[in-house]
Amino acid sequence: MEEVFQPDFECMRPFLRRHRVAEAWEWISSVTSPLAEEMVPLEEAAGRVLANDVVSPRNVPGFPRAMMDGYAVVAEDTLGASPQAPIVLRVIGESCPGQPPVCSVGRGEAVRIATGAPLPPGANAVLPAEWTDERGAVVFVLGSVPPQKHIAHVGEDVRAGEIIFRKGRRIRPQDLGLLSSLGLTEIAVVKSPNVRIFITGDEISPAGAPANEFCIPDANGPMLQALARRDGAIVCDKRIIPDDSESLTEAFKEPAEVVLVSGGSSVGHRDLVPGVLAKLGELVIHGVAMRPSSPAGMGRIGKKLVFLLPGNPVSCLCAYDFFAGRAIRTLSGRSPEWPYRKVSVPLRRKITSRLGRLDYVRVVLVDGEAEPLAVSGAAILSSTTRADGFLLCPEESEGLSPGTLVDVYLYDVAA
């Protein structure tokens, strides 16, 4: 059911319609899917998403090897050995890492061996060096080992033909170690979407520009760049664009998978972005039943996705996470869901809302409860830095009572 318009300080005149968040998510889901695959060197693959299952081409280890420094022996020769009753074995050679065995081990014999060196034929255990006392050509055995002790066997870690990672896995540093141990130097991953970030507004100045009392340093650009990179994008462009249709039109024509536009997204006479998008492509959604971020919008120019994000920083952050980030995460092969850790805690203080509108509420955690911050302004970006996270007051609710168990999404990103 469409909601009846009520005045909102985020826009100058009414939207014809406020779309529900679920509608926007449904559209994003219908137009996004993981991009094609590309091969990248292992050194560049951390954090990327596997495009295919990875099947091991070899056994790891590929040969039986020593797990510690000591002596390769026939385990039965050590039975009953102790410091009080040592057993004497003849040392016949040495097995070194990276070299083939130089001899076989028979009964009553031992081969000096280093960690990682191949186990000589005939040996079935490695006797730790600290349990021995070598004297010239013999070694005194001061303890016993059972068969197969301190040996890494063929395929013990990974077997040839085994699926070690499934498609869709986000590659972790330890994954790179295992992939490298298989002899792989590159891997197929989902391509990263190219994203352009345009900050609109004649009042916006670059960070670090000379002070001007009537200009506002760009806060949204660095924030959006970091968010897009977090979600797997390559930010190929980030710049400030003046409030004129010609400049916006030329910027929109540049190639990218996703365009993020901050500012100029509402319905005021200087909000030009929705009209330019509608002229060049299609403006699918404009105006969302949520607070903040109600002036958010989205559409396409060909296959290029365009997200209109409000200029107020908190609204910009919220709209990115709800909509643009969802699309970027999907394109890069990740889950569309938020990358935030979630905790369930009681609400400390009442929250009021309005039926038909979803509220994004910044909170701090106090004594295991969620305390809403006493600020609602969409321009108060510092509220998100003071907050531990946010909760959602759903569309079907007029508010939440103290003591209600709520899900808090923490701004610290989960690994």
C-alpha cells in the first residue's frame, strides 16, 4: 500500500510516490549478478571471490617427509629404549630438504634427517633429535617411537582431485598459502566492478582546498570510495561536478558498471540528477519510504547502474549501504547482505516512527543495551562515528518500546 505523503525536511516538495525498501531491493536483485571471471596472480587475489571450484592438481604433501629434526629409523628398533637402557643404531647417511634420499634404512640403522626432508625407503618413523645422543658413527636412542610417528604422509593435507574451495568463496590470506602449495600461480576470480563517484554541488570543495566560508569540504567522496572498495569495487573515478545538466550528462556517458552520484537527488529546482538520468536512460525508483535517505533513487543507462544518493552525509551513507552497496557486492560475487556483524540486545529507550516508513536509527551500546543517539539530522555525520552501529525500525511499526530485543548492525565490518 502506498503511503500518504507527509512533509519531510529532506526534500523541498513531495515525491509523487515513496517506494518501499523491498521494492528497491527486488529491482537491484533483478538487474545484478556476479560479473564474468578473470585470472589474477595469487598475490592480488586476497579478498576476491572465486569464480569456480578449485580442484587440487596434486597431493600435498607429494612425498612422505619428516615433521621434525632427528633420525629416520625402523620404529621397532627403538622399542624399550630409555636413558637408562639406550639402544645403539649405526648412522649411515643424511636426508636433506629438497634432495632425494641417498640411501635406504635397514634394521639397526638410522639416517640423520631434517624437518621437511623426504623419508628414506625402509624407515617408518622419525626419532626426535632430543631423544638421541650421537657419537661418531653411532647414535644412542634414549626413547622409543611407534611406527609412522612424526611423518607427514602423501596427501595427508590435500589429495589430488579434491575440491578444496567452492565457487563463491572470498579468498583469505591462508587460502593463498594453500593455493600456492598446490603449485598454482594464478586463480579465476569474479571481476571487480568499475565504479565512478560523482559529487555534485557548486558549494562542494575538495578536501584540503583553501578555506571558503561559503563552501563545504567534500565528506561523501572519501566515504563512498572507501565503502565501494570495501565491497569489492575498483573506483576508477572520483570527482566533484558542478550543478549543471551538461556536466552531468557528459559524466554519465563515461564507461563503468556502477555510477554513484551524491547530491542533487531530491525534487528541488536545483536537483538536476534525476532528470538527467531519466533523459539518458531510465529512472526506475526515485523516493524511498525510509528515514534518512528518502530522496534516494536508482536506474540504468544501458547496462550501467546509477544510484542517486542524497547529499546529506548520513543519508548518503545509509542509501549506499541499503542500495548501491548491495548492487556492488552482488556484482563482485559477494553476498548482497551487509558485511556488518549483528548483535541482539534490548532497546534502552523508546523509538518513535511512522507506519509505512523504515527508520535507520544510530545507536550506542550501553551496559548491553542499545541506546538511540539523541540526534536525527541527516547532516550530522559525526553521529555515525559516535555510534556503535544502527538498528532498523520496520515499516509496519509506529515505534519500538524499551526492552524490545533489537538487532544492532555494528559499523565495524566483520572479517
